[in-house]
Amino acid sequence: MAPAKLAGLVTNGLRADNAPRMIARFATSLLLALGLGALALPAQPRQAGHHQDQERELLRTLGRWIDDYRHGKLDLRSKDPIPSPGRLLRAGVPRGAVGNHLVRTGELGLLLEAAVEADSEPAIRALLRLAGVGLDRFRYRARHVAPLVRTMAERALAKVRSGAARAMVLDCALGMTPVGGDDERLATRAAALRALGQLRPLGSSKALRQALEAAEASLRLAAATALGQRCDADATTPLAAALQCETDEASRIGLIRALHEVLEAHEGTLPTRAIRRSVQTVVASLGRGTWRGDLAAVELLSRFRCREAVPALIGVLERNAPSDKRRRRDVAPSGLLRTRAREVLVELTGAHHAAERPDAWRAWWEHRATPGFRLAHEPPPPDSQARAGRTTAPGGFFGVQPIGTRVVFVIDVSRSMRDPYRSTQTASIQHGAPPGKLDIAKRELRKAIDGLPADAWFNIVLFSTDAKAWRRDLVRADPMHKKAAHLFIKKLATSAATNLWGGLETALGIESWRYGDRYSSHVEEVFVLSDGAPTVGDLVDPRHILTAIGETNRFAGVRIHAVYLGARIEPATMPLGMQSPWPGGLSPKEMMRKLAQENGGEFVCPR
């Protein structure tokens, strides 16, 4: 109200007989004027200050969470609610998102969402530190569930939208803006490079190509991974050039897979010259590393066919030919690679020779290697070897023939394995009561070991409450070790709980959770037999087990087969609204099926 009008109102009110009523009106108007004045005061500074307080609390909470996580104070496997959810509210997390039973993984998800919403440089730094988990040299344990943390952080980084935030990630990828302490800077830079695979800020393509020439193998691997995600049509040239001089095996595998993804994405549009140059580079890389890298190369050559691949694949068979000479486990021929190379040779040429006869393949090629030779237009009719996909002696484990030359059998000996297994297969074995699950496993295990070829190596791992290997390392599949294995199998007995993770960890030789590292063991193929859900161990949740195996097996290339002796009819997940009796809500049968499917193996549930 204007001062003049207010003064007039006061004067007129005092002249009238109803002065008390006018005084009340005056007081009301005065209060209304004061209220409107208060509302008219600028509120933005107070609101901005509130947001700043929330962001400071968010950064403190995230920093404390990262430090506690790295020092092993947080267990992401725990299903117990977090002790102090109030700090999440102070950090800007909506009240409705903070439930009464918020676990550690849920807490991390809410913090990551708040960091993306903050979209500030300190928040992006925190995201990069978390995305660097497992890319550094910190010694992680199973309780860290490092692949899960890194995946969640990478998904949060992919949601960053502002130009300033993307530019900050690019600067970190270029090494211009170091993030984290001295022990984290290389990992956060690798995380930033990987993030460029989805963010695509201006100049990111150049940064990734420069990183392919970095001195650190982790940066080269990160750049190759990002280029494979982007699938830029012009990425074939730098990827092929990097592959020519790559010496690190994980980076070599990453480059080959990135080339595979780019070539598939642009198969109909890339110039023939670019495709041919890339494929020839992959052909030239055969034999420069281990069987794992060669297997990735063979997979690419099965998709992108060329004449030069034929003699190179015959060379693969020659280097991995069976031999009676006693070799070390780490340099023994790879049956897995040998079989796959032979399959691709059959597809390319239409010829049929045994994988164990590279001399026959070489003689055939010397006769056919003329300028007029043409690759087979269509895959030839499958022969017995190609149809089975295996070339080892008869035997097999529940019908799955081992093709690797370094094989481990992982057998569940928990208490439930003494129960009978009712199926049409077991009913035909004997009349009356069906045999116990362990009895069936013993029979199949003896048969599989008897069928291993002389150049193979093998071991047996048992798991119940704990996991224990029969031998400290793989042993030669000679008559002496096969006889010893039969005696060991005969004495097998059941006990206690189901530590599936312990059995897999022992069989694969998992020592490092660092991205790009491989197992300490040289195993090629694993057969896992179980009849129920995991109940004990460092990892019990089936989702955590599948994530951990998939991540650690990414560059190891071990083929994992799964045999399930539980209920034949079993829902994959419980209906909505019903409490699942299984850890993680995933049924044991579905978990075993995914374990095989996600690791190149076969799933068997005897009927």
C-alpha cells in the first residue's frame, strides 16, 4: 500500500465515529503490507544456498562411501538395511526413495542418481572414481563386488547431459584433468576413456585414437572398448594399426573384438578395401599371443571370410597339434582353439580333414592354392565331427564331450546330492529305487575322464561348505592319473552346504578382480554340476555370481558347461508378490542355464 494512501486512511479513520473499527482496518492493512513486502523479498539466494548445502553433503557422503568401500568397510553382498539413511535426505535424495529397508547397493544407486542430477565438476569426479573401480591396482575381494560397482557408475556417467560435464570427462580422458589420488589417476583416466564410448563429446574420437598409442596397457584397452561401443565407421584404420604392434594380450583381444563390432555394424557400407585391410591385420596377428587372443581372431575370421585365412588357420592347427611329448601345462596345445579353427576351415573351404591332422590340411592346401581358388559359397553339409563340434575320444560328461585340453570338473557334494534323482534317464539304468545324484555324478565323471585324450590335462574340484581341489594343479590325462582319479571318485561322500562360488573360484584360479586380468590357471574348459541354490560362500546371490564370472572370464575365454540335477520343472523367477525362496530371486536351474549360456558352454538338465 502506498504511504500517502495509508496516511489518508489513518486520518479519515480518526475523524469518524467508528474509530475502533478503522483502527482494526488500519492494523490489518499494515500487516498485509508487511506480509506482501516479505513475499516480495528475493528468495533465490536462500534457495541457492540450500542446494549448495545439499551438494556439499552429497560430496561428503560420496567421498566417505568411496573411502569406506576401498578399505573394505562396506559389504555390498549384505541384505541388512543401511544404518543412517538420514544423510541421504540431507544430500538431496527424495524422501520417497529412501525406504525402510535400503541396502548398500540401493544406497549407491541413489547417490549416483543424485550426483548425475547435481551435474557439477566435483560430482563428476566422484562418478569417475567409482567408474574406475577394478581398473586400478587395488586388491579387491569378493565382498567388494567390483564389477557391479563399476557397471553402476558407468551407467550413471552415460546419463550426463550438460556440455560442461562432458567436457570435464573428455579432459580427464586426455589426462589434462587428473582425478583422484596418485593411485587412482590412471584408473579414472581409463574410466573416462570408456565413458567416451557413450557420451561422444566433440573431440572424443581423437582422444580415443590417441589413447590407442598410450604406454599403459589399461588405457589402450579402455580406448579399444570405447571404440567398439561407438562403432564409428572410420575406426577400423586406427584399430588395425594398433593391433599390428600390440603386445598386451588383453588389449589384443579388446582390439580384435572392437574391430569385429565395427565391421559388423557397417558391413554393408564400409568400403571393401577397409574390410579387407582389417581382416588381413587380424590374420597376421594369429600366433603372436596366447590361444585366447587367437580364439578371438578365429571368431572374427568365421564372420568375415578371406582367402588369406586358410593357410593361417592351418598354421593354428599345426601349432596346436596333439603331441606325445610331455609339455608344461601353460604351453600345452589348446584343444578349444584347435577345434574351432578346424570348424572355420571347413566353413571356408568345404574340405573335411581331422583337426588332429594339420599335415593333411597343409597337403590339401598346397594342391588347391592356385589363383583360381574360391572360398565355399555355403557351409558344407556337417560331418560327424563338425556336427558334434568335437574331436576328442568318446566319453563325455552327461553327453557333453570335452574339447579342451585343460579341463576341470567341479562337482557339488553338498548333503542334498545323496537324494535320489528321478528322471526317465535314471529309470532306465536300474529297476526299483532311482540312484542318488552323487552316484550319477560319479558314473559320468569316470566316463568323462576315461575319454580324455593323452595330450589333455585335468583336475577335479569338490564343493560343499568349502571347496577343495583333488590336485594342486592340472595333471596329465595318462593311465596313472586316470587310475588315481577313479580311486578318488570312488570315495566321494556328501556333506553340509553349497558353496558354488568357492568351487568356481578354485577351478578357475581367480586371483585378481582387475579388469583385463586373467586367471592364474591355464584351464580352457570347466564342467560344473550342482543340484541346488548356493547357500554359503563369499558370493551367494546368483546375480553376483553370474556377474563376477562373466567379468573375470571376459578375457580368459574359458568355456563353462553346467549340469543341473535339481527339479526338472522349476520356474525361473517367483510370481509377482510372492516371496522367493532362492537368493537373489533367481532359481537354481535358471542360474545354471545362464552360467553356461553367458560363458560359451552347454546347459544340461537330464530328463
